[in-house]
Amino acid sequence: MATHMTPDEFRRHGYAVVDWIADYWSTLDQRPVTSADPPGTVAARLPAGPPEQGEPFDRLLADLDTVIAPGLTHWQHPRFFGYFPANTSGPSVLGDLLSAGLGVQGMLWSTSPACTEVETVVLDWLAELLDLPARFRSTGPGGGVIQDSASSAILIAILAALHRAGGGRWRGHGVERAYRVYTSTQGHSAIEKAVRIAGLGDAGLRTVAVDPETLALDPAALRTAIEADLAAGLVPAAVVATIGTTSTNAIDPIPAIGELCREYGLWLHVDAAYAGSAAVCPELRWSHAGLEYADSYCFDPHKWLLTGFDCDAFWVADRAELVAALTVLPEYLRNAATESGAVLDYRDWQVSLGRRFRALKLWFVLRWYGAEGLRAHIREAVALADRFAAWVRADERFEVVGAHPFALVCFRLRPTGDDDADDVANAELLSRVNATGRAYLTHTRVGGRYTLRLVVGSPYTREEHVAQTWRLIGDTAAALPSRPS
Amino acid sequence: MATHMTPDEFRRHGYAVVDWIADYWSTLDQRPVTSADPPGTVAARLPAGPPEQGEPFDRLLADLDTVIAPGLTHWQHPRFFGYFPANTSGPSVLGDLLSAGLGVQGMLWSTSPACTEVETVVLDWLAELLDLPARFRSTGPGGGVIQDSASSAILIAILAALHRAGGGRWRGHGVERAYRVYTSTQGHSAIEKAVRIAGLGDAGLRTVAVDPETLALDPAALRTAIEADLAAGLVPAAVVATIGTTSTNAIDPIPAIGELCREYGLWLHVDAAYAGSAAVCPELRWSHAGLEYADSYCFDPHKWLLTGFDCDAFWVADRAELVAALTVLPEYLRNAATESGAVLDYRDWQVSLGRRFRALKLWFVLRWYGAEGLRAHIREAVALADRFAAWVRADERFEVVGAHPFALVCFRLRPTGDDDADDVANAELLSRVNATGRAYLTHTRVGGRYTLRLVVGSPYTREEHVAQTWRLIGDTAAALPSRPS
């Protein structure tokens, strides 16, 4: 009968898994980026029910090749340019492996002190690397914590904002008043979702107009919206501003927004999920101007800083406000360390009670690469994106859409004047490029028009991969049905 | 300068990490279960800031021994009996390692079909293993999904309940009415937190009285509470019932609660975070009677089913209701598969947008152990807990508190009549036992009185570990200041 895996069995099978991953990474370039199989293909390869008897490990590993790999979108692929990348790295995977092996649960400081203390210190390191305002450091009243994603970070920022806006009533009595949260029309859908989860309803979110050129939030429109809501007896509570929107990497004017938040007493959360990583490079920190106004800030090392999903780094300027909003203390969690007030209990900084030792992978990444290694990684991606944009610009069939301050380039076929036909052509272009399996890009709409997005991020992406993809796009465009010009 | 870890470097360092974990597991028994170091000890061992240059991997790994391990509470230790255990296993760790190496992001079916399809199938397998009602299978209108924890599962169940109770208004307009959620006085603190996050405030939670003997929710009291709220113009929305409460493993009467929920149109969520794993054994399934009434149900394979944190298995009877409550669809997430309606997009089943391939570790565990291996694991823990309870009962200095249907035993020094003195003595006993580092237990209060909890769960726990711990408890009790008898 199946029994627990012995340490020696673990050693043997563990080596095999490490080898499998090394081989997988080495052969990514030769794999199609996405699967062409229709829905249900993977499920159909699996037995209808669980096995009664245990199976040998070799059979599990073999199924990785036959069942799993053919059904994946390979996010680590050097020609994956979709969404925002979610890139990992060797040191991250090994830090995560250690976390899994240790299997500690860091809900309280006392349930594994190292799990909490390493996280606090590493988030301070990261604040230093990005040159974040001093108020976010744990050495003052602020501090950092790892969330699973920017979605959760936005949610808890909004909860803290409601706690503040409600003057203490929210915790006890919930959403009794018509609280309002503001973001630009380009804010991430996670903001809408967080506002809904927090019980404000979709009506609780005000999407503020943007500058039509830069797609950055228009502070005058924000002021107008706040004033209108106040006049209507509603309760402005928070602004979620974005550095590097998902659609086009627009950068909201944080200093102007921050002034408004200060004037009206609103919580300012800054979501730099993707672009925050860029701030490891001094020459890209202009994007973070005004961050000293923020009550909270987050970015995702799991997007562009070589740390595997899930790792969102979230800071608050006043941790006591956050803890006051979220804490609940039943008897079975009481302990001397908590009562001493000398420790952080990260369960009070997040939605869930339990938490993994996610700081290990981040600690490993920061140490393996060092600051200069991380900067080199960001610069390489920005340079490749610049090169791609130059190729697009030099081709009269295409146009680059807007600025590309980081490593996202928006582009499309040059407009013909027939918007609908252009949208169809661009969608068809994307569909055909992706159908080859040789590259993967995604899309957005800019000014209502279908637009392709290419984001460089994978540590395996070299100039040749970007060049191959550009040739593929050009060749595919050439084969499209001809359009009026 | 530090560069990306090559596949060959990953192989070499990966073997070293696998060896480190195997050695760690082999030596757990010789380690103190907890650290005696005061707050700040681990942080003081770390440099003040991040390194400018990258460091060799060997130095990272060495710090595991010198910086990290001495600051851990070893949750996988054979003499860790606190909280609920969060036990992992070799196959889980290796499945998780593969997930980290693949680095795919399963927010949408289309962003990695295998990530979604394996999860759907494995949750169907698990439903079969626990003999859950057919309505939870994905082959009908229901389905399962992995959440990070039961906290999140409770939260999204409440959100779906509000969507239903609001008759469609909640999504658009939020918490406009005084919705109420019910649980027993013994319900987990995560319920209070979820109710607060959902914008109902602490007043939104009604804690219903329990039977003083069994500590199970009293259905008559539940009916009274619902009726009173209805009479007051409030809006009952959901009941969160528990199979195996955290404090004492009380089992709420699901059939009676289910009848009430049906009568009043309330959403019934059943939280079996810990005890759900027991249902793999037919002889323990009596605990799940009445589950056919539930709209949603969850349990944590990361507690007692050998799957590493985070892995909460959550099912809904009607997935369309859940998706309707949570979905938000921006342009950049639109895709043909979603629009076809032929696929599940798990982003709509959870708080966050992004998600890891967590099903891999669960799939590996189910296959490595097989149904019979998992049943053996549960039975071993229950048998060891029974043995411990028998030793407690046979010692006139102690008493077992309440039933112990699973592997949690509540016990304390036999009462002297002086409650306060008894509480002090029991707290002192626990404190002294834990201070030895030779075992780790936690506490609760039962009927207001300080009570010790011992939970068996680690795959490394053998009878000798329980016996050593019982001797330690007895010896420690003997050395306590004498009490009146």
C-alpha cells in the first residue's frame, strides 16, 4: 500500500523533477507558445476518478510530458509577449521549493518568527531598491508585506480607506454610507472587483476621464468628480492611481492626485503592479514622482522582477490603520508575543488568516541577482522593447500607439479611415500570429480601437526572439486580405 | 555581474536544495519544535540593505541553517500538535516545485488550459473521494476550485449569498440593506473577518448559541435569530455552518440548519476546513450528513490531506451564481474561448485575478497515495488521538473535554472548583511544555475555561512522539505549584 515518501525517495524523485524543469526551460524555445487543442482535451486525457492504489512517481512525471505540457500556455517562453509577463527565475523557484519543504505557516509572528521577520526585512530592502519614500519602511510607522496579487492589495487598501473614511463606524457597522472610490477609466479591472467585494457595488467606483493623448488620469476631472459627489452627499473615500496601466502603461500624475487626496482627506493607493519593478533603475524613477503622497503602494515582483507568482509587494504608510481595519482576535490565536505588541502579525495585513513563507523566494532573487543584476534585467527588456518599437515605426504598414516608457509597446496596422475594418484587420492579425504558436501577444483597445500589445519580460527573451516575432507579424500582415489605403 | 541562473546551474543548486529538504525532514525529530529567540533575532542576523552584487547560491543555502532554521516553528515536526496542523508531503512539494518551474498563470482557461482543466478534474476526483453530493461536480451546474484558504472560501460564499439575497441589486449598488450572516459562537474568526470585508460590519454577523454539551449550533436559536431579524426589517442572507470547529471540533447539525436555510431562502456555506479530510474514510462520513443542503462547501487539503499550504478545496452547487457575483471583463481579458462559453475561467471564482497551478500538488498527492493511502493517513491520526485521549482519561490529574471525533483532543487539569486558579495552572502548564521545545500545543477556551488542544496530523508523527509528549505533559504537571484538590 502507498505510504509516505521517505526522505531518500524524495531525494531521488526531487532530482528527477529538478532535471525535468531544467530540460523544460532549455527546450522552451522549441515549443509552441500556446496549445491549439480545443477545450476538454486535457480533461479527456485524465481518468474519470482518483486511483484507489497509489501510483509510482515515474508515472506522475511522465504525465507531465504527455498530459500537461501540451495543454499549457508557456508563460516563461522567450516568445511570450502577452498580458504582463509573470516571469520567474532559478533562484525564485528554489526559494519557493524551500518554502514548500519547510511548510511553515506565518499567520502570526509566533507561528514562525523567521517567516515574518525575513518578510519585513526583505520588503524594507525592496523599498530601498526602488527608493520608495521612507514612510513605507517598517522602521517607522509603515511597513511592507507580501500579498498574493495586486488585486488583493487594492482590496485591503480600500478596506483601510473605508475604515478611515467611516471614522471607526465601518468596522462595526459596515457600508452604511455611499462611499466612493476613484480611478481613471484606464484603471485595472481589479479595482472594480475590489470595490464590489467591499460592498460598494459597481456604483461605488467613479471612473475619471483621462488625458486623450497620454491616457493618464486628468486631475481636473478628478476634482470635479469629488466635488460633485460631495455636493450629492456621497462620501469620497479613496483614489486608486496607476503607474503603468495594463492597457498602455499610462502613468497617472501622482503629485497632482496626491494634492487632491490631501485636500479632501482621501486615501491614496498607488498601483504599480507592472511598472514598479522599473523603479530599481534610477533613470526610470521619474515614473514614481509624488509617491510620498501615497497611503499605500504595491507592485508585483512576480511580473517583472524574476520572482514567481504569487508575490505582490504592498506597503502602507501607517500599518496601525490597516491592522485596525482588519484585525479579529479569537482565543485560539492569542499568544504572548502578540500581546507584547513587539511583533507584526501579518494575518492582520491580508484577507486570509494563513500564509506561506513567500519572502524566501524574494530574498533569494534579491541576493542571487543583487541590485545590479536586477537593473540589468529591466534595462534589457526596455532596450528590446525600444528596438521593437523602432522596427514598427520604420514600417509604413504599422504605427506605434502612444509612448512606451517601459517594456510594453502598443501598435497596430496604420489606420485606413475605416475604423471597423481596421479593428477586424488587427484582430485577424493577432489571431493569425498567435495561431502559429511561434509567438504570443494580446490586445487592448486604445481610443476604442483594437490595438496589439507586445511586452518583453522573460529572462530567456533575446533580441533574436523579438526579431523573429517582428518578422512573423510582418509576414502575417502581408498575407492579410488587402485593405483600402 | 550576476546573470540569470542557467539550466545547468539550476540542476546543481536544485539538487542541493532537494538534499537540504530531505536532510531537514530527516532531522526534524532532533530539532526544538519552536524557537526560543526573542522578537528581532532573525532580523538582526540580516544585512540592513540588499546586496549591490549578486551572491553565490551556496551562501544563500548556508543561511538557511544559520539564519532561518533557528527562527522557525517547525510545522512539519512530529511533535507539532498546535492549531490545526498544515502538513505537506513529498509528492505535494514536488508537484508544487513543478508548478513553480512551469510558472504558468491560470486566470483564464485560455492562459493555460491544463491549469484549469486539471483543477476541475481533480476537484471532481476529490468530491468522489469524500462522497460529496453530486451537485458539486463540474459535470452538472456546480464545480470545484482551489482557494488559498478557507478564509477566502468563506468570503466568496458570502459575496455570492449577497448577490442572491440582493436580487441582483448588490452587484450594482452594494450593501444597501442590512444583510445578516449567521454562524455559531464557535464559528471561525475568518467568518467575522469575511463579513467585515464584505461591508456588513461586525454587526452583520449573528453568532448563534450552541448546545452547551456538544458546542454545536442550536437550530432553534438559529430560527429565533432569523425570525427576529426579519421582524426588525433586516435581511438574512447566509449561514456559515461548521463541521469540526477550530476550538473543539464541534459538528453543527447540517440537516436541521439546511432545512432552515431552505425555508428562509438563505445561502448555506459549510466550512469543514479541518474535518473535511476525514470524509475520505467512509466510517467518518456521518460528520457530513446533510451536505446536500449546502450551496457551497470547503475543506483544506493543506490541513490534513498531505497537501502543502495553500490549498483550500471549495465547491459551489451553482457556479453561475458565483461567477455572476464576481465577474468583471475588461477588454484586455477578452478571448474567444471565454466568449464561446465552453470553458471555466477561474478568475471569476476567487478574489484575485491571477492564480498559480496549485492543482498539480493536489493531483500528485491523490495519485501518489491513492484513496487507500489517504484513508490510512487519516485513520492513523485518529487512532493516535484516541490513544492520547485514553491516557489522559486514565490519569486522575486530567480530564478530556468533550468528544474527539477526529484527531483533536481537548483536555485540561481536572478542575478544583477555583476556575481562575485552574485557568492559571493550565496556561502555565502549556507555557512550560512549549518552552521545552520538545512539543508544541496550543489552547482554547471551552465554557470560558482555559483548555489545551492536541492535534495529531504530521505524517512523521508515530505513537512514540505522542507518548513522549504525554510523558512531558505529565512530568510538567507534576512540577507545577501544588493546587488545592
